[in-house]
Amino acid sequence: MKENIKWTKLTDIKSFELKPQQLIKVKRDEILIIKDDTNFHALNNRCPHMGLSLNASECNMKDKTIHCKFHSSSFSYKSGEVNDWLNVKGFEKFMVWLYSKFDKDAKEMMSMKPAKAEVFKTKVEEEHVWVGIED
Ligand code: FES
């Protein structure tokens, strides 16, 4: 089956030496580009949990994961697979428990089923990173 991917030229690969995580707008989407050892990875900036920004989240280059700071979920930045889901601990866990006592939405928010992050293909050409998004 032929893939229908539209490639978009993004930014100079040298810019990742100083800034290995960059947020780039492509049409309506915000794409987060992450450079690890030598590869570039692209994912939708919207966390699949509540749609909040993954930008400036901590990446674990050894496990190839990105950790959403809002409700402690982590995802493979290569495949989008869920590595950890709503794993809140300590004081944060207490606050979530407290909110859920009074707020039905907070309770629903913390009982959502795990969902993969959206990832995109990347390539390097002309010394630039490109992202491939299905049409
Ligand atoms: S918005 Fe990312 S885990 Fe909740």
C-alpha cells in the first residue's frame, strides 16, 4: 500500500546542537522535534491525555521517552507508545485525590484510558530536518 505522506522542510540540523528539542508549527499542528544521539524524532506537541503541551518536557535519551509534566505520563518519542500513564505520586497524588472529591471533571480526567502519542516520520536532506505528515 502506497503511503500518502507530505514532507515539509523544517529547520537547519545545526540548530539542534544548542537546542535538541524544538517546537515548530506546521500548518495547524505544533510538531515537537527531538534530537537524540544522531536521530531526529517528531511528535505532536499535544499530549494524548489532555492535549497539553509536551514542549520543554524532560526526555530520557536512554529509554527514548518523553515525560509529560502535567500528570506524569511518558511516551516513546520514537513510536508514541505509552510507557507510563498518569503515574502521579506524593503530594501531586494527594492533590488529584482531593480535587476528584469535589470536581467530577478531575475524576474523569484521571480515569481516562491510555492513548498513544502521535508521531511522524522524519528525514534529513539539504542539512535540514523534514517531517512527513500523512495527507
Ligand atoms: S496532559 Fe499529559 S499527562 Fe495529562
